[in-house]
Amino acid sequence: MSLVIVGSIAYDAIETPFGKTDKIVGGAATFAGLAAAYLYRDVKLVGVVGEDFGEDNLNILKSKGIDLEGVQIKDGQKSFFWSGKYHNDMNSRDTLVTELNVLADFDPVIPDSYQDCQYLLLGNLTPQVQLTTLDRLKHKPKLVALDTMNFWMDIALDDLMNVLKRVDVLTINDAEARQLSGEYALVKAAEKILQLGPKYLIIKKGEHGALLFGEGRIFSAPALPLADVYDPTGAGDTFAGGFIGYLAKVGTINFHNMKNAVIFGSALASFCVEKFGTERLRELDTDLIAQRITRFTELSKFDIDG
């Protein structure tokens, strides 16, 4: 009953109004895996790194009980590297450097021990890699969640449409929802996107929370107001990992559990932004997460008199 996460394991270099870093550990699978591992104990990653990544960096993931049999280490090659600078609003950023390196020809390997996968998170990679992963699983998982971005809508829309037919949950931001659907109003956008294949759609709105659509229903999740946001990098991936980690933990897929999963994903993402890279995610425990969940539930809990 494993949870398999497919995505990048990488180096990032970040600059925000609060400071800057040299190369630090990042990547979609890294953030998602760390988040999921706090909620579910059978998390397995599929990805690729170069020999420059180092055992110490892999141990960041192993220390949380994450299985790395599906992570390829390419001798003589370098890991994916991204560098970015965030503007003062912390919502917009400039990409300074993108070096695909081993990710340029990534061919996912699904070990035999991963074939019991019941929950699959396809992180933000090329739609072709996502399709290849689905094809290499001998059985369709109980739940398949997909993350994607506007870049793939621009250059690989046909492949993306093919992936969407085979997934249960799609997570994108509001700009991507509008681009994919051609609709500005998010309710209309969601209606169109759900016709493409997914049963559920999550539209992330950054500091304004997230919307869940499915089963003819809508749920609006708040974002936790934070005094300090140091680094938004990886927050969306952390959200996705927390989301699917919770669903794997409870084991039943319905709208009620989806709502709870959105809150757990949002809570873990709120930790992620409090320090640079994965630093804050590596410090958590179940008590801290429970306290943060309580804060989320109190945000929008109210009684109406009269």
C-alpha cells in the first residue's frame, strides 16, 4: 500500500528580501516526500540525481524513512539546478539559472518493490515522463494525483491532455487553471477542467488559500496568515505531498477526506515557507503539525446566531 512520488530531486539557490543561499537541497519530489512522510510511513521516491548530490543530502530523505530505491544516481553527471530571485511581494520571481543536467533525459525506473503502489503523485515534470510512469506500473493505483504548470501547457499540451485522462486529482494555481480552461471565472474554469478527466481539482491561490472542486461541490480552504515568509520555493510541492500523504493515511477517497487533505497540505506548506529550502520541513513533529492544523480550523470556524 505504498505512496510513490515522482519528481525532481535537485539543488536550488534562492534569493529573497530576507536573504540568499548557496546551493541547497530542493526539488518537487524532495519537498513532497518530506511532507508526506510525516503522515504516511510507506513513501517511495522516483527521481534522478548526479554524483554531485552526495550521500549526506540523500540521508535527509532517508532519515524520514523515505525509500529511495527508485532514485537513480548518474555517475559523472550533475544534478538539476535552479536559481531564482523573489520580488518584494514574494509572489513573483525571476529565474536566474536553470540547468537540467540529469533531468534532461530522465527515464523513470519503477522498481518491483514499488509495484504495490496505491497512491501516486506525479510531480511537475514533462507530461511524457508522467505518462511513462503510468505505463510502467502494472496496476492502476487507487489514487493518482498530478501537478503541472503553464510551461507544459505552452509546449506539450497534447501530452498533458493525455495524462489528464488518466489521473484522479489535478493541482494547479489560479493562473494555470485560467490558461488550461480558457475561462477567467474559476468556477467555470473548474467545470471545464473536470471534463478533461480528473475527478477532483485543486486550484492553489497562494496567500489566498485553495479551492477544491469535485462531486459537484466546492470547498474553500484558508491560508494561514504568517508574520514572516522567508522562501516560498517548494510550497506547492509540500502542499501536494501533505495532501496525498493524508489520503494515504486515512485510506478512503471521498469529498470529506479530500477537504481534510487540503487542510493538511496547506498546514505543511505554511511550515515550508518559514525558512529557506527544506530546513523547516526537516524540523517538524506530529505535535507541531497538530497545533498548526488547529490554527487552520480556528481560522474559519464560526457560529451564526439569530
